Amino acid sequence: MYYNELETLPRDKLRELQDTQLRQIIGYVYERVPFYQEQFKKLGIQPGDIRSVEDLPGLPFTRKQDLKDHYPFGMLAVPREQTIRVHASSGTTGRATVVCYTRNDIDIFSEVMARSFIAAGARPGMLLHNAYGYGLFTGGLGTHYGAEKLGMTVVPVSGGMTQRQITLILDLKPEVICCTPSYAQTLGEEFKKMGITPQDLSLKYALLGAEPWTETIRANVDANLGVRSTNLYGLSEIIGPGVSQECIEGRAGSHIWEDHFYPEVVDANTGEPLPDGQEGVLIFTHLTREAMPLLRYWTGDITYLTHEPCACGRTHVRMGSIRGRADDMLIIRGANLYPTQIEEVLKSIPEVVPHYQVVVKREGTLDDVEVKVEVAEDVFREITQEAWSEDILEADHQMRNLRDSIQSEIKGIIGLNMKVTLMVPGTIPRSEGGKLRRVVDLRKL
Ligand SMILES: [Zn+2]
């Protein structure tokens, strides 16, 4: 089942539509956004020079810094009075990024989210437990409006207050849940502690997003909540959640709603476009936004694209799961490292669970990486500290062997020496609904 016929448009028709929309939006931003007009003039480009999405690599990228430089309303293509909503990204590092929506933008936002719900298995009439944060963050309201448009019943619970969430899930019996993958894990663990099995739960489908996750986390969430979870991707600068969504039929990459958001993947260092299957930075060009259309927006997210036909019949291109952010990429002793690479190694070791934290320090001139990982409940033996220190390991051969084998696995697969610390179950910080920091880089302090 699809939300509308655009999702299965033949590729040549989709391209025609994209090219027409692109020509319109290029003329539109040239007329209305001084930032783009200046850029075009500086490069000696006329709006008419861009005829097709194939011409896009001739344009520069728009970066988050450009939005910050024009904070708050300098990138608007319409008078502020014509917008009906403002969202903002968390301003943890300096100024927040503000985005605005016209009524038409909100309609598109709701439509792409409605498509996403259908793709994830949800249907009109189902009850949605929406644990995404409501507020300036786009997650809560974006999914909310999409679910209402589809005709679902929305429980706008927002993030946090886990006990209340548990009660609501048990009492109202939702079929669908939206939250971050780490929060889905938190909920799953709570149910397990309470002795509630997945069979006792009404949940069937979970749309998870707003942070990178892996197949290990998916297996964990599916097992503990009794759902088939899918990836929901988005970012406020493009629209919010619903830029792309994994279909329940394939669960192998997320369909980008590319009649609204045209994607490219480019080399992180050179900016050159990359072919299908190659990992690089994901770039989006708005084809239909009114309030704040962006050309070639540099998301910083690392992934790849595939145009392989999908089991669900949708023709829209798929993106792989997010490998990390270009700015989360750690450079350790000159080598590139994404936290998800460590996670991939840990998932092959049954004695540990996928709760981990990476701490990077600099000792003298050398980078030092410590991986803290929780021991699985059934391997855990009572100790009085939260981690197995060297002197405890001295006496505990089994745990020492486990630690050593994880260290050598990491060394063997990633090629870097890392110190592994075994942690007592439950000691690594859990998500409370917001974004989880897997990496603590003390070199920057
Ligand atoms: Zn599909």
C-alpha cells in the first residue's frame, strides 16, 4: 500500500518532474534570496544555466554556517509574516539554526510523513505513541501532523518520564511507536525488568530515527518490543523527519521522497559526486520548499545511495543507514574512525551488549581510545565497582580473557589498539529521548 501514486512514478517521469521543479526553484531563489543571488553573480551563473538535476554539481554547497550567518530570518524567500511555524536545531554548539515553514511547507511535511507511516506498516485508524520530543525539535510535531493527516490516533506523549510512557503503552495499546532508537532500547529494557514480554505488548511497528543506529540495535528493539522497526530519517534544515523512510517490505535502506528533496552523495574531502554504493556526504536540494529553499545543502551525514529496484515497488532512490556524521568522524592517529565501526565489532561478541561509549584522550602526542562496553546480564558476576579494574581482572581470568579477546577483535578488524573496559550492566548513560552521545572526545577540551 502506498500513500499516493508519486511513490511509484517511473524513473523517467520522476526525472522530468524533478527537472521542471528544479528550474522553477532556481528562478525562485534567485529572485527572492539575496544569499543565492550574490552566489550566482559571483560565479557568473544565470538561473537559466541550470536546466536539469545533472547541472547541480556546478553549484556550490550551502552549509550550516551559511544558515548561522543569516540567523534568524536572513535565508527566507518569503516575508516572515507568510510563515506559520518556526523550528530550530538544538544550539548545543553556538547559535541554533532556525527554519521556517509556510502553510504549503507544512502540508508537504505532513504528506511526506504520511507516506513514511504507510511505508513503515502503519495504517489509518492505528494508535500512535509519539515519544519524539515536541517543541523546537521537528521530531514531535512533524510526525504528529503526518499521523493526523493519515488518520491515525496520536498520543503526543513527547520524550522523557519513562514510567508514564510505560503505563500509557500498557493502557492505550498503541500499534505504532515513534522515538529515537536508543530510547526504544530504554523502553524495551524497562519492560524486560517488569517481566512484560513482547507478546504482552500491542506494538507492531516502530519508526526510529534522529540518531545513527545499526542492525544490532534493530534486533534488540524488535526482540524486546515485539515490533518490526524501520528507519525514519530527516533533518530540520530540509524539513524534519520524513525526508526518507525505510519500507517494511525491504528494510534495506530508506526511500528518499525525491520529488521534494533531490539527493546527491559527494566525496567528503573533494565534494565530487560519487556513484551508487559509494559512501560520502549526503546533499539535498529542495525542489518544492517555499519559506526557506536550500540548494545543495551539506547535511554532514555519511551514507550511500542505491537505485536498485525495491521489493515494495516504490521507485524512489534509497539511502543506506547513516554511518555517522562527517563531523563525528574521529581521526585517530591519522586514521578515520566512525563509532559505528566499533559497534559492528561488539555485536559479534555475545558476552557484551550494544551499550558502549568511546572515550578519546591525548596522552602526550598520542591519541588514546578507550571503549567502555557493558557485559551481558547473564555473564555478569557481582562486583562492587562499576567496571572491572586491572586488579579485579588479575583474579578473574574469565573476564580478563573476555577483555583481551575484545581488544584483539578491534585491533584485527579496525586496525587500531584500543583499551577496552568492561562495565557492569546499566552503568553506561541511557537515552532519555534526546540524542545520545556515544563518543566523548576529551582532546577538544
Ligand atoms: Zn522499498
